Amino acid sequence: MDAATLEMVLTAYDETYQDARGGGHSEAVAHAEGLTAAAMLLAAVTGTEDAAARAEIDRIDVKARLAA
């Protein structure tokens, strides 16, 4: 994944996570929603199948990258 795509994926996760938390959802639910948004964006941008995009999102550990 190139740097621009990674930045978009991290932004999609973070914005969705923050919106979910702001809407009163638990951290676990917000995290799950963020992962889904990031995977959907990756699939759309790269044309990757949904399952492969989700696996890639899980592999890069977006939560840890944002914490760094």
C-alpha cells in the first residue's frame, strides 16, 4: 500500500471511530466500525475484494499506527 492510500485508510478509520465514540458507542464498537470503514475505502480505492481489503487492514494494525 502506498503512502497516500495508507493516509486515506488511517483517516477513514479515525474519523469513523471518532464519530462512533461521539455517538455514544463503546470503544469496541467504534473500533469495529472504524475497521470496516477503512477496509471499505481500501477496497474501493484499489479494487481489492472486500475480504482481502479487510485482511490488509487487520495486518497493518491501524489503531497502533495512529497511536504512534
